[in-house]
Amino acid sequence: MMKIKFQLVLLMVLITTAITAKEYHVSVKGSDQNEGSALKPLRTINYAAQLAMPGDVVTVHSGTYREWINPARGGESDVNRIVYRAAVGEKVEIKGSEVITGWKKEKDGIWKVTVPNTFFAGYNSCADMVHGDWCDNFGKNHTADVFLNGKSLYEMDKLDRVINTVPYVNCKDPEGSTYTWYCESDANMTTLWANFHKADPNKELVEISIRRTCFYPDKPGINYLTIDGFHISQAATQWGAPTAEQIGMISTHWNKGWIIENNIICDSKCSGITLGKEASTGNNVWTQNPNLDGSIHYIEVVFRTLRNGWNKEHVGSHIVRNNEIFNCQQTGICGSMGAAFSSIENNNIHDIHQKNQFGGAEIGGIKFHAAIDTRIVKNRIHDNNAFGCWFDWMTQGTRISKNLFYNNAWNDIFFEVNHGPFLVDNNLLLSAIGIGTQSEGGAFVHNLIVGQIVMLPDLGRSTPYHLAHSTEVAGLCNILSGDDRYYNNIFLGLGQEASQTDHHYNYGLVGYDKATLPVWIDGNIYYNRAQPTKAETNFIQNAEFKPDFKIVEEGNNVFLTYSTDPKAVAPKTNLITTELLGKARLAHEGYENPDGTTISFDTDYFGNQRAQSNPSAGPFETPGNGAVKLKVW
């Protein structure tokens, strides 16, 4: 009876919300003096954001909006949120840039413009350097970027390097790197020089990023927002260290329950989306006090965030899905602690850090600290001049499942100083280095791994582990190496010869012969250079077989071709379950769902049902023998 009453109350709330909810329309032809109806739309999204109440929808019509949306309030629950959406079938661009005109030609290809600092509306991105904890900028790059017809130019630290360009060989586009710019600012004016080659900047579209962000509430407490269907680009974002306020082009600012979906997000100076922390618990504390080790600083930040309400009730639980994210110089998505309990699904993340103009320890397609109970599922993560995914500290209850990784320059997935449990299952890890782990407590199940595995300890840092499915810290410990599980994977063993000087890089799992803690390994297949551990008893190995392997992109589709040994007998395998995997050593937590229920790994990469007895090794159930060609995206 009580359940029926509750359902009736919920139904009444939904009906009341639907009746009182309002839709605001925004158009480049509108006015903020209008009422916001379809016939009398507003002009700016931010003005609508000051009016919108829980349950309201802000519908934005086609055009370019150069503004920072700073919402005044959020929704009240997942069913009573505020929705910002592009009108169906219309292209809506939100840009952190302004058009810059009035260029004067100095010589062939070289142009100059001087603008008053008031042009930057209170934030001079040409005077603010990219900086922060774990950032290696070397005083070279400002947060500004200059764009010619939508393509970013390369900033130089000297005017002579604009005039006399030399291709930058360490980027993905050496020819494009000869389109360059340089700036100087004083108290009143900013001057820019640019090498546009044969283009006339007064006849082409030239933009410069001047806003720190595009969609970001300047205070916490703005929960349950949806951002749907926009093209968001060209913001002068700052380096997002885990010990700092992390502000990307879309930033949740230590809030809860956002949905970021169906957007195209590109050309951020640093990060595309941030699900990170706020400033009061620390803002680049290591840079401010270099006398204390950076790891100690971050441990202090963790405990400050706990005192500041870091828990499932107040922070995280975001959904980021169906977005394309590219051409961001630090990360596609990052988040320090604020990404906990979230879901990252079906995104296409590529060409991150492609210019390689600055470096540091926070770079990748996805870079998360404390992705507690977070799901990274069915994403395409490729062609990043960095890590595909980097899971740093407190990766506990995390599941990375059914993702497509390829052509990532560093590792497809790297795990740094985590204690587990974390799950990596049914992924295609197709880059030169598939897995790097400086962690313990990982379970790697039914993956296809083309290249190398990196396994190493970290005895110099004690990092947190948590109570199960909680942010509450249970203890601190260093990384001994081991306590990992590898079941039913296929290792193709393809790539260059393994290093003879660094024994941490290996094909297959032979590196685990040096693990300090026990490991559980069974049912794997090793080809070519890939080798099993000494302790393995149930596996298939054929060092003489070098598989054919190819990735082919056709439009938005990706096809994978690889070959299996037609003469090999499949290893005896088990259906992998939570019970079989056991519990991580320190957290005493099982490899289970966030709600504590068990997992049976009974579906493959495509969602096909696996055999209950003796399922196929690798991510595909019964793919066939010999040459295998599959559409994987």
C-alpha cells in the first residue's frame, strides 16, 4: 500500500512539473528584452540561464553564440532537471573566441594587429600562461589560441620563429605547424603577429580564444543540468591539475547529476570536458609550495574534499555520452574526484594533445583521478598523441568495458598507483602498448591486446584506498605490484622488439614473473612475441605464428582484421564471474557492480551471449578460425 502511495505522489510531482515547466527559446535574431517564446526569442543563452528554473528547457536555434553560459541554478533531481538543447536539426555553435580583424601586412605571409586589452573583456588570454601543478609549459604557451578558418595556429615564444618557420616534427601535422603566431602585451595593448602564408586574414575567418570556458557555473550547487546537441569550441582553458579548480569548455564544478550528450567539442587550449574539483580545497597547491612533495599535497587535498562534501550524495554521478571530442591539448575529459559514480559512454575521443606544444602529467583522451564506481563503456578512443585513458589514484570499483582503442601514442590504458578493484573487460587494445599498470588489484578479462604490457611497482608513494562503493578513505599504502587477474585474453604479440634494457615492457604477461604479490592467470592465448608467465599452466602459445592485423576506417565505421592460428586448440576456459575473481587485497572489495551485485561476464564486445561452458578467449564469442574481419564501430 505504501509503495502505491509513493508512486502516486511521484506521478503527481511529475505532472505538476510538466504543467509548470517553461521553454525558453534563444536565437541570434532575438533580444534579451524579449519574453523568450518561439516568436519572441532571447538573444543569449546566458540570459536564459539566469531565468531557467527546475523543469525548464532552453532551446537554442542555429547560429554562433560567443558567450560564457554561467547558469544561476540547477535542477532538483534527475527527473526535474534544467535542459539546454540545440533545436532539432539546427547547428548551434558556442565559442570561447572572438573574431579579430584589422590585420596589417608586414611582409609576405606575416601580418600584425594591435588591440586594446579591453578587447579581452577582463581576461587577457594573451597575458596568461598555461601553468599549474604537474604542467611542463616552460613559459612558452598562453591560454589563447589563434584560428584561421577554424584551424588553430602554433604559438611561438619568439617573433623570429613566426617569420622564419620550421616544421615542428613532434606534432601530428608538421606542415600545419608552420602556421604560427606570437604575442606581446603591456598594461594597455596587446599585439599579435601571425604567419598566415598565402591567406589574407582580412578576407578569411580569424578568431582568437579569449574566454576561460563556455559552459561553467561559477559556484557549486548547480546540479542536474543537461547539455545536448551543441558544437562547443575555442575556449582559452587553463591547465586542469588534480590539485586545482578544473575548468574545461564544459565544466561541472563539483556538482552532481549532469548529462552531457550529443555534442561536438573541440579546440580547447587544455580540456574539453572537466568533471573536476573546485578551488577552495586547493588550487595548484604544489606550485605554491614546492617544498612539500606533490603526492603529499594531493593526499591533503583528498582529505579536504572529504570534509567539503565529497560523497555520492553531493558530487559526481554524471553521464557523458554520444559526444565527439577532439583537438584539445590536455585532455578530452578529465576530472579529479568529481567524476566518481559517473558513466562515460559511446564517445569518440581522438586527436588529443595533437600539437604537443606543452607537456605534463595530466594528458590523455580521458584522465581521471578517483573514478570510484565509474563506468567507461563503448567508447572509441584513438589517434591521441598521449595516453588513451589514464586512471590515476583511487581507481576503485571502476569498469572499463567494450571500448575500442587504437593508434594512441603512449598506452591505450594506464593505471597509476591504484589498489583496485578495477575491471578491464572485452576491450580492443590495438595500440603499440595496450596496458600500463603501476597499480594492483586489476582484473583483465576477455580483451584483445595487440602490443606490449607494462607492469611496475611504485614503492615511493602511499595512496588511498576506500571503503567499498564509498569515497571514505580506509587507508594508505604503496604499490608492491601484483594482485592482478588475467583471464581469457588474446595477446597478438605484435610490434617492435621488446627493450633489452627496460624489463618492465613485455609482450604477454611474462613481466608478472617479477610481481611481488600473487596473480591469477588462466585461459589466455599468446601469439608471436607474447609470452605467458612461468606459473601459468592452462594457456595456448604459438611463438611461430605472427597474426595478420589491420585497422581500416571507412567514414564513421571502423573495421578490424586479424588472424587466429587455424591449427591451435582453444584453451580450456571458465565463465568469469565476481565469485571467481575474488576480492582486491587492500580494499577487500569484490569485482562487482556499484550496487554490490555480482557480475557474470557472459556477453562479448558486441553484446552477444557467451557460452556458459568454455567461452571463447578474447572479446568476440566464436569469431571463427583463420582471418577474422569485423565491424567494431
